[in-house]
Amino acid sequence: MEVAVKRIFISMFFPGLLLLVIWVLFVAEHTLDLVLFFHGLYPRKISGLQGILLAPLIHGGLRHIFANSLPIFALGSLLFYFYPTLALKVSAVSYLLPGIIVWFVGRSSYHVGASAIIYSLAAFLFMSGLIRKHLGLMAVSLLVGLEYGTMIWGIFPFEEGISWESHLAGMITGLGLAVLYRKRGPKGFATYSQGLGHHLSEESDEEAARILPWDEYEVEGERKKKPDEREDPPQPVNNQDQ
């Protein structure tokens, strides 16, 4: 239980740190009467390149920042919890690549906000679980789909003042990452069964449940034996003549 709790807190650290930076900048902007909007991403302008780094940290108002805060924290925590060895890479690419894409193809306007990261993480979590055929991660896919499925409409230019290009670039990035890293991280049913010398179709329900990925001993595709499953220690060899 202590290990599980520790892992949960660790998974919340980086998303929480990003949110802290976003909120500190937002409060500083409004209390010090700063104008950070013009440090956002502006496509095809050299001065707009700074937005690739800064735009995800800048938000236009309370409604904007509140709308992004919970998804960043929730999706980021799920990413770091279920994909600990991939989380930093996926996060870094999700932060930078959508901005680069928008700089090349976006409308001539300032683009700000962390929604591209949200779309990338949501797409990665959703698609990755399906690709891996990993029951625990498929449950995460279902959760993300139910909670954030309506985000799909954000990739279309239906509403003025919304950077649908950032949303689309984020979704493409997340889907691409899911495909790119499909063989890394938690494994699917076939890999688990082969690794244990079993075939799921021949296993009892109890045996199948025991090796599923949400078992506390399943870590990134490697199944660690429980104490009662470990082999008996080798007996000392008596070298004396009989």
C-alpha cells in the first residue's frame, strides 16, 4: 500500500509542477499588470517562435485557465502513473511538437494556452491502451474517451477565437506517439501469456485475473513473482563422501 501511495504522489508531481508555473504566471500577469499574450505563438514570424516554449504557460482569462487546469492534472497524472518510463518523453514532445506544427500551418494570430498538450495526452492515453490490448490501459482509454470524448469537436474550426489548429496538432502528436511507442511500456495480453508460458484461452478465469496488468506486481510489462510464488532457495550441497 505504501508503494502504491508513493507512486500516486510521484505521478502527480510533474503535472502539478506545470500547473504551478501556469498559475504563478497568470497571477503575476494580473497583479503586476503585465501583458504576456504577445509572448504567445505567432505562426511564421521569427518573434513568434518564442511561443513554442511560452504559449502553453499563458492563458487569456480565468475561464481559460480553469478549463485547462483539471485536464492537465488528470491526464498528466494518468500518464506518469501508467507509463512511468515513457512519461517524460511523451510530455516533452506533447509540449513542443504541436507548437512547431502550428507555427508552420496556423492562422496568423497569437495562439496561447495548454490545450494542445491536453489533446496530445488524451489522444496518447486513448489510443495507446487500444493498440496494446492491455486490459488495464483499455479501461483508462474508456475513461478518457467518456470524460474527454467531446474534445473531438475542438479540432474543427467551428468557434471563433479558439485555436483549433493547436487542438488538431496536439491530437495528431498524441496519436503518433501512441503508435511510435506501441512496443514500449506495459505489454498486452499476448505478451503476458507468452512470457509466463501460458495461453489465455486455456487459462481459468482465476489464473487470467492473476496475471492481468493491474496486478500490483505488474510493472511496465515485467511480472514480478509474489512471495508465495517464488522458487525455493537452492539447498546446500554436501560435499562429504557418503
